[in-house]
Amino acid sequence: MAIDSKVVAQVAHLARLKVDEADSAALSDRLNDILAMVDQLQQADVTDVAPMAHPLDVTQPLREDEVSEPNVRDKALDIAPAAEDGCFLVPRVIE
Amino acid sequence: MSWEVVIGLEIHVQLNTVSKLFSGSKLSTGAEPNTQASLVDLGMPGTLPVVNKEAVRKAALFGLAINADICRHSVFERKNYFYPDLPKGYQTTQLAEPIVGAGEVEIQLENGEKKTVRIHHAHLEEDAGKSLHEDFHGMTGIDLNRAGTPLIEVVTEPDMSNAEEAVAFARKLHAIVTSIGICDGDMSQGNMRFDVNVSIRKPGDPLGTRTETKNLNSFRFMERAIKLEVERQIDVLEDGGEIVQETRLYNGDTHTARSMRSKEDANDYRYFPCPDLLPVAITDADLEALKAAMPELPNARKARFMDDYQLSEYDADLLSGSIATSAFFEGVANAGGDAKLAANWVMGELAARLNAEEKDISDSPVSAEQLGQLIARLKDGTISSKIAKQVFEACWAGEGDPDAIIEAKGLKQMSDSGELEKIVDDIIANNAPQVEDYRNSDDAKKKKKIGFFVGQAMKATQGKANPQQLNQLLKEKLG
């Protein structure tokens, strides 16, 4: 798959990143380089290799099901741009 | 030629843990907004998730209950999208390696047929917060108490072919998760939420384009939303139109549905394995412990009800369907000493009364012990079935235990045959023409005409005469 400026704009939008038109061509080139490297990796013969979800051969430590967190609402609302009645306020979202 | 309907479901089941999936915040409803949102739930930089052992255990228990393979190394992934009630910018969920693999659930239809619905998989994930659109003068309020609540999302194969089957499946799933104690099952609190995928086709054709109706939170709304969507799709196709793949919202109050504006990038979530979390291991020992601790499943309970209480398959199916109904029925049967009467009362008088007042069986004003006591009095002949209904009503109204009500209102059947005999003698003495008429009738007519005397006796005793005893006495006296 080749990445052009249209794909760059789409990916940037999904990640809510602002990309200048002027940088678009250079970004396309760099992303294409990365995909070329992935293509090269795809050539490797992995027939006898088990898929790996994590580079470390360890598993997730689990937590006991207990309440350990205090109420931090006041601190959290203090640093919010807007708050009211215990809620964070954001511009109206309509589904 | 008629249309064939194809339905698949995705069900979010809220796990009833004490704390959240990735943080030690308390899990409960009704708290003040944002008082149960920790730094992890708020998506603060520098915080790390730690997985709740009990949530993993409950998800795996569900897998065992539906005969699924349990993934020994399940992997959490990030589902990336921006929404104000998702402060991290991604939902931590599972995709390629979900904790529960393929399984199956058997459902029983109204006509007695059985059908197997295949489960594609079930995965563990966190819930988002809540967006509140009212009361914020043109702004939206965000409450993150729900953010991080553990859910399992159960995904079925498209194995259901009408609304009734979908509802039967949903009820069965509800019975399973409440029976094994992993979910409180309170639909009104959003403990279970259904997304319904519907498509239609002519028999033999490939699958049609499907739509998804999201976030249905009652069995009734689900049934109505499916029927509405099927009708809509048939109308569109028969008018020569095409079904557009889209997400729809159903409004139960107006019984209408509308398309949610679908954004081009709506489904581009750019999943990748969550670098903050290691694979979650489940060992053979874990599975053995879970199997040993598996509570009784609805199907096993149904079989036991048929064996232990000699119930019909139909009665056993209805009574074993929910953990609350099962427990209530067993309480009544044990206290009353008659399973068949217990079944009849729980499914009859009690169910009708609960329905009429839209009450759940767990909120029944008449307790299982009280209903059992009522049945015991019915069984030992203290009261007739007609009086029993009167006692039930009084008990429902909070007038006390059946025994106390029977005593206070003097509702005991007249068991003193001397007293009843005197009443019968009086009636015979005072109704000479009817007695004469009765004695001159043939046997068939006598059977009808005895009703007059029974009626007089019941009137005289205010319904407290034992019907069998009374009939026998009358026959003896009238000849």
C-alpha cells in the first residue's frame, strides 16, 4: 500500500494531529519507508515461530478486587477548563 | 416468496466486581458524579493500569459455562477513538486473543423446540464514562464514575431468525450470568445492553446487508426494535431500494428508530496490543479451580426441578429461567411442602400480581416463606382455594403472615362436623319445596340441584365450609 497526501490527511485526522500541507509530501515519504521495512519483515519465514504479543516472556500480575483509590474529584475538577455540578464540561456533543 | 431474517447479537455484560477493571476505584451506581474516578480512570499521564483478578476470573467462569475454550494468554488491545467520555483516547479491550473463544448456548422456544446459538467469542473490556446532555445549558457534562467498569462483550454468530429467538437467547444469557453470579442482571441499571445486527434475504441467497441497532436495555425493547427493523428492511427492498450498512438508534418511548450519522472514519479504530499490559495467563490449575466452583447452571437446575419436584418440562423451564425466580420457587416449595402447588402459585397468582404492578420477584411483598405457609394451609385443609386467594391478597397488602391473617379474619374452614351438620339441618328444614324437588329428581338432575344447598351452606358459613365435607353431608341428609 502506498501512502499519499490524502492518506496522511486521513491518518492525521484520526489521531487529531494538525499537519501542514507543506509537510505532507515529506511525511508520505517517511511513512512509505516504514511500510517498505514492514514489507521486508513480511518476507521472513515464520512457519515455525509462535506469534508473540509481548517481547517479554512474562505474564500480567493481577490485582486483588479491592477498593484502594480515594476520591480525587476536587483536584481533578480544579484543573479542568470548565466544570459544573461535579461534572467536567465540554462543548455539546450530540449523537 | 417470503423473506428470511438473520440476527446476530452483541451483548455487554457488566461484571459485578467490587472495584474497576484497571484501577482500585469503587464500582457502584448512584454515587455523586466523578467521585469514583481515579487518576487511572481519568487517563492522567504517567498512570498505569493493573488488571483486576476477579474480573478475569468471572470472564473465564462465563467461558466455562458456555463450553468455550478459554484463551490461556489473552491480550488487551487499544481501540482508538476520541470522545469526551473516554479520557484516555482509547478503550482498553481485546480483539485478536479474547479471553473466551467459541462456545454455545441452547435455547428453548415457545413451541418446545430447542435451538443452539453459537457464540463467536467473548472479550473483556472497560466501559466508558457518561455524557450528560441535559441541565448543562448547551454544554455537555461528563461523569467518569462508569469509566473503567469491567464488561464482557459476548458476540454471537448470526444464528437467530426472528425476534422471539433473539429474546429467548437474551433471557437465557441473563439466566446464565446471574446464575453463575458474575452480573447483577439489573437491566434498568444497564447491567446488560444489547446491540442487534439484522439483515434479511430470500432463502438460499447470500447474506444481505446488515444494520446494527445499539444499546437496547430491555427484552421488550429488543423484541420491538428487531420487528421494526425487519419491517423497514422489507419495505425498502420491496420498493426497489437498497439497505445501507449503518448504526441505528431505537427509541422505546416513541417506538421509532433513526440512523446515526455515520462518519467515514467511524470504524477505523487502529487497534494495537496495549503496551502497558502483559498477556493475561490462565493456568490449568486456575481452570480446575473454576470448574470446581461452578455454580448450578440454568439447564442443570431445570433438570433437577423435573427430577426433584416432578415438574413438567414447561414448568421447570419457566421456573429455572432466572436465579431469583428459582430461589423463590424453591423457598415456597420447601416451606409449603407441595412443589406442584408452589409452581402453580408462583407462575400463576404471584406472577400475575407482580406483572400488574411491574414488580420484580425479588421485590415481592409476599415472601417465599409466606406463600409457602399459605400453601401448607391449603394443603392441610385449613382453608379452601377460594379463601386462599383472599389470604394472598391480604398478605400482599402487608396484613401479616397467612396464619395470622386466617386467625384474625376467622377464615378457617369449618372442620367441626357437628356445627356444619346443624347448619345443614337448618337449611333442609327451611327449604322444604327445594328438598322435595331434589328428592324427586333423577341422579343426573340431583347433581345439579345439590348446588342450591351448597350455595346456602356457603352463605351461612361465609365460605368457610369444607366443600368435600359439605357435599358428603348434604348427600347423606337429602338422600
